[in-house]
Amino acid sequence: MTRKRRVAYPPPRSSKGPAPVYTPPVTPRTVAVINGQAGLGKAGFEVGMRVTVLGTGLYTGETAIVESIAGGVIPAAVVRTEAGRTRRVRTIDLVPAPLAAPDAENTEPPEGDAGSD
């Protein structure tokens, strides 16, 4: 008579080891980051107004003139830079340009009686 073979059962699925440690998701640098506030836009821009382009992009930091304003999901404006190039820019990336500094000639004191006898 032969002995009966012992049956080998597979290990239970719940015993695969400790739970993995949580690591927060990391966004690669190559992925675009979306600004949720861009849909709100900025008010106060008019055609012909001088603005400075902020944010990141081709004409960052340049002064430009607003040529047209386009509404929509993300409000934008077509601007022409001082170099003559045009670009569509989100209104959230625009700020009014500072006024030009007064000329050096205009800062001289007016001619008058000071020191002339």
C-alpha cells in the first residue's frame, strides 16, 4: 500500500508582505502647470494701452501695446511689442506698464532770480 501524498496549498493572497510606503506624486518638469486663476483673467485693459508681459514665455518682461482683446474661457489680448512682434497673451500675464520717467531736461530748476544780481 502506498502512502497518501500531502496536499500543498498556495499561500493566501493577503500575505504578500507589508503595505507599500506612501510617496506623494511628483510632477515631472516637462509637464505643463495650469494656472486655475487664468480663467478669471484681469479687467481694466483697453485697446491701445501700454502693458508689460509677465509670466513665462517668449516676450516676458517686454513692454507692449494692446491691439485687441479676446474673451472666452481664458481671456487674452493680442499685443505688439516695441520690437514690432505680435503675440496673444493671457490677460492674467499682463500688467499696466509704468509711466515713462521724466526727462532730465524737465528736472532742471526754472531760470529766474536765483543767484543773478
